Amino acid sequence: MAEVESFTLDHTKVKAPYVRKIETQQGPNGGQIVNYDLRLTQPNETAIETAGVHTLEHLFASLVRDELDGIIDISPFGCRTGFHIISWVDYTPTQVAETFTRVLRKIRDDITWDDVPATVAKECGNYKDHSLHSAKEWSKIILEQGFSDDPYVRHVVQA
């Protein structure tokens, strides 16, 4: 079985919330992609309920692309403690942390239900499983802690 980098990460030693660059992969025909670990909650202690993480996923999909070029995908971890961010552009963890700080502020302060994209059956495969309330509450919690640009040492990024 192939080794998966995130399975080698010692989840008992990291200090969330943080952003870390997992890896840069070179394509077989040129080009590269960069994979980031956006950890929102402390692994094995707290997880965001499905409806909240689903709403954050939909909001991140558009709000982050408004701020960062080259975003390919933003996908939640199955453990519901964070997201993978895949990009064509090689950003520093600090740049990603600053962006997500701004995005979470928008979610906390400005977003209404009408702003959440793709919340009807035609546009979403599980449209009934959303919670803007949860997304806002988790945004508050994460912002109170601040994003670190180091997974092991709390070095909170200001944005």
C-alpha cells in the first residue's frame, strides 16, 4: 500500500488551528501542485459537525478563490478537523493563514444564508445538511485561537 503523508503526521503533537504545506508534487508532463493542511480543530479532541463543515466547504469554495489565484480544490478531511487545499500556486503557510483569517472574519461577520452557494438539490448532493449557524460559531472559535503557520509551535499569524 502506498504511504500517505498525512498518515505519517503525529496527530498527537500538532497544535491547531494551523496551516502547513504538506507537499509540492511535480506533474508527469510538467507543472506542479501544492497541497496544504488547513487544520481548524485539535485532532482527536474536537471535530466540526457535518452540517457545519459542509457549509464551510461551500463558503470556502468561493470566498478563498476571491482572494487566492490558482486554487484547484478545498476539500474537508473525513475526520472533520480541517481541509486540504490544492493549488497551482506555491503560497507560504503564512499567506494561506492570512487568507483564511480574512475569510473566517467574513463568514463570522457578514455572511447570511442567501450568501451560501449551492444550497438547493439541483446544485448540491446533500443540500439539507448545512448549518450557517455552525459555520459562524466555528469561525468565531477558530479566530479566537488564531491560525499558526507552524503545526507544532503556536506562531499566530496576524491578518
